[in-house]
Amino acid sequence: MLAYTAGDTDVPLIDETIGDHFERIVARFPYHDALIEAAAVPGGEARRWSYTKMNDDVDRLARALLALGVAKGDRIGIWSPNCAEWTLLQYATAKTGAILVNVNPAYRSHELEFVVKQNGMRMLVAAPSDKNSDYTGMARRALAECPELRELVFLPDGGLPGLAAGVPESGAEQTFAELLRRSDDVAHSGLKARMAELDPHDAINLQYTSGTTGFPKGATLTHHNLLNNGFAIGELLAYTEHDRVVLPVPFYHCFGMVIGNLAAFSHGAATIIPGRGFSPAAALEAVQDFGGTSLYGVPTMFIAELALPDFASYDLSTLRTGVMAGSLCPIEVMNRVISEMNMRDVAICYGMTETSPVSTMTRDGDTLAQRTQSVGRTMPQLESQVVDPATGEVVQRGEIGELCTRGYSVMQGYWNQPDKTAEAIDAEGWMHTGDLARMDEDGYIVVEGRIKDMVIRGGENIYPREIEEFLYTHPDIQDVQVIGVPDATYGEELMACVILKPGARPLDAAGLAEFCRGKLAHYKIPRYVDVREDFPMTVSGKIRKVDMRQEAVARLGLPARR
């Protein structure tokens, strides 16, 4: 049987803009909670929006943008950790037809300027500065260096200590409150007229791919891409207006913005923001304080929550589901999440920014093995196939090849990069993920790693995940990643990068080889061992093996990988 599956087609795709669909939800659940932001300081008051209040505030912000002359297709950047204003801007830009550009809050000046110039951004909405990032200063440098950037808008500090909101110093700068006051210059009819001009297939969002290699590219996504993907995720999670979704994951990534916000708001559910960044205690407090029914995170976030010394003191009885994404969850962790966090219906989502993002997902009723060893089955209205990277032919089930996806979720392309777009999306509309995977007899997809992570040693193709799974059985290894490093004789050799369990004995290459001997083929036994405290990660929780290779090459004094 060929490694091809098509998702269910019973439910038709939504043919609306994000703004129009949101207003339908508002009409159904006008007084239900929509958005809750936990108190910034202990003892403070949470900020709350009903669906009606959220829609009113979104409209006010949208009218303010129109008052500034924001046109359909103009790029507006949001450069901030999670906050309620982020969500309001997401929906306000959707209603005006502006393209929201998600900017990673970790970016520094040269990265910010690259993104601003690459898409011709006209407005940047920037977070207050903190001890780690001078957002105001870097935004001003971008304003000076990027001619198309016309406006800076400074978000408020939210009463948090250690934050410094930007103070306008020129006519090109204004506070968020000053921007909102401009809304009186445009009537509601003006906004309705703009919304009537929009098409579901208009570009509405630019996300710069986190990627594991190279400088990010701007994936161009439409109302149709994002709304339908968010809605499908919410359907498979069985979301209703009674759900309350706790989101400690970043909004600037699809995880927060689509799997979180759009999945929830397309079903009348509430979203809960625990804080600006991830804190395991804040995430569990948000579940406890606001009756969270769903909790999101990459596996390392759940590991951190379970490791809290007072974990048992939190009331997590309202939880029933949630989403894990970014990387596969170890089976022991998944067991604890289900049994100790009450997340019996927790789902694994897989995808990439370029596919809006989710293309495969586990379902309620899937076994523990299916939730920890696979990334689920093909999403509704999408197709998946595994192909031979060399020939492009679909392989048989059980064979390893490149995973490809096709359907409504595939991006329009990379912004102003038609050559890169053509490399990623073939003539038949298949998005090539760059991931090595196999499909089992039941259509579940098992990701084996990145094509670029495959190690070729002496002509042997070695898939690191196979070795990683074996090394997880070592009694002293807490986490492990296997990479290839250059070798004069074999082309590449294997290095095991390991994080040891607390109190474990020292581990070297000879000791690891002894553990592997007789259990792994000789060419699969790592020649080098690198004991580390942590692994470099992308914003979505994927391990940056490219960084680990570069570090290893420099430390070992090896020639660069060919």
C-alpha cells in the first residue's frame, strides 16, 4: 500500500474572512468570556473581555488603523511577548485587510531590520523594553534605517515592574492609547466598507519561519489558510463555548496564534494568557484560577510544570485536553500528563509555519503509543504522502521518505521569494516539509528527523532518531540528540549529545560504545560524546541540530561539513 492518505471531507471549508467569522461567533456568544489576561502582579486584577467587549475593542483599533491611512495589504508588525493587545491587533488587522507580521521578540537590531526591509513594513507595534531587550531603542534604529517604516506604536507596560514603555519623541511615534484615540476619525460604516472589500484568499499574515537552518523566510498566509486550520484543530479537540484555553505558548508563532487563538475563538471558547513569557507556575495557576479546560505547550514546558516542587498543590481538575507540539513527547511524560494533569484527551499536533501550521494530528481515542510515537493522521481536507527524496515517487507504507502535504493550508508562498517558494511547493501543489517520515498501515505518520539531519557514514544512511530511541534506554541519560560531524575517512561520524540525569556518573565515548556494543550495528555507534546542560531550540521547541554541529566542529577542530 502506498504511503498516501487524504483527510475527511465531510465538513466543508469555511469561506469567510477571519473578521466576518468572528462577528458571527460574537453574535452567538455575546456575553461569554473571550479573553482573559492574568494579573500582572500578585494581588492584581485580571483583565477580561467578553466576546462583545473584545469585538468592540478590535473594531476601535481597526478604525484607528484606518484613520492612519492603513490600506489593504499594508504590513503591520507586532514585536512583543504575549499580551492582550497582541490578540486585539491580530483581529483588528484581519478586519482592515492589513497583513500582520509576526516578529520574534528575541530578535535583535539586525534581525529586526532584515524583517522590516524584507516585507516593506509600514508600522511596527513594539513592546515595552525590559532587562533583556531594548525594544524602544531597536525600534527607533529600524525607523531610521528602513525608509518604508513610517510609524512606531509603543505598547503599555501593563503595570509590570522592570518594564519601560516607549515615550514618543517624534511625529512618527505614538503610544497605543494615542493610536486608539484616532478611532473617532473613522465611523463604523467605514470599517464595514473595508471589511466588505476583503476576500478569504487575501494574504493576512506573514510569519518568519523559525526553521532549523538558515535565515527565516516570510511565509505568506491567508484568512482561508488560518481560519480553516484553527477551526479544524478546535473541532478535533471538541472545543465548545464552555472551554477555557490556557496559552503559555508564544503568539508570534503559529502555536499561539492559530492552534491557540483561532482554534478557540472560532468555537466561542475563551483564551487565557498566563503572562508575557513561559512560567510553569503561572501556567498552572492560570488553569487553577480560571478553570482552564485545555493547556498548551511543547514537551519541555510540561516537563517543567510536572517538576515544580509544589506541583501536587495545584487544582487541575478542570483540565480535559490540550496540545503538545514542537517535538515528540517521551512516553513517561505523556503518562504523567494524562494521569496527573487530568489531560486525558491531550493531542499531538504536527506541521510547519508554511502549512498554517497543522497538517497531522492525533485524535481522542488514540493509544498512548500513537500519541508518543507518531504525529497522528492527516487533518480533514488535507492530503499527506511520503516520497523518495531522489525520485519524487510515493514510497510504500513503512518505508522512510520525505513527508509532503497538500491542501487549503499550504501558504501562498514566501514573501518576495519566488525561487524559494518553487523549491518548497512543487508543480502539483505539494509542500515538501524536509522531514523524513514513514506512514504505518493505519495511516499514522512517524517523523524520523530532518532530511538534513540524516547522516551518511561510509555510504550508509543513518537516521539519528533510531539511535536516539535506543540511547534513551541508558540508565544515566535524561535526553539525547545524535548529530553527524565531518570525518576524513567516512565522510561523517556520529556524535551523541547527551543531558545526564541528576547524580549520574560521568559518560564518555568508550562507556557509551560499551553500552551499544552488540545492540547496534557498529557503524551506528557514536564515535563522540558531548555532555551538555541543554540543547539549543527554535521558538517552536525544535532542536537546532545545525547549531550543535557547528559547536562540535569548532570544538573538535574539524573541517566544516561538506
